Amino acid sequence: MSVQITMFWGKRADVRSYPPPLGSLYIDPDGMGSGPHLSLLFGSDMPLDEQVVIADRVLAAVQRWRDDTVEKATRERAAQKELAEARAEIARLKGETGGAQ
């Protein structure tokens, strides 16, 4: 069975986890508690070692997602800084030439 659920993160997103024996991860993208949310649970018969393997895979994927987001934000900040510097240089050069084009 395959199910795709798309939820967009809000500024008040809430993510909580609970240790065994409950062993669950709760994701509320809106942080309101009343909208769509996702609860991930391990079956009570799943050995803890298997839970750790799955949790490690989830952690690695979330870490990659975070790192990719940080990298993109860093590139965008650098591009914005370069653009601002270029605009300042253009303004300076126009000032030197009296604004002639």
C-alpha cells in the first residue's frame, strides 16, 4: 500500500517524540493540534534494535534535508550580498561619472 500525504510547514510547527515503550514520533506542521498531523509508531512487537535502525535512517534523511536547506540558504545569502555589492559599485561608478550613461 502506498499513500502520499503532503503537508506544508508553518512557523509554529511542532515535532515531538516519545521513548519506548510508546516509541513514537509526532509531527504537526501547523503546530495547532487541530489540523492534519502525522504520528509514526513502532509496533509493540518490534525489537528495540530494529527500532534503532529505522530511527537512524529517519535521522539521516532529516539531517540531509536540513543540511541541504542550510546550504541553499547560505548560497542565497551570498548571492544577495554579491548583488548588493554590485549595485553599490554601480552607484559609485555612476556618481564618479556624474550619472552619465
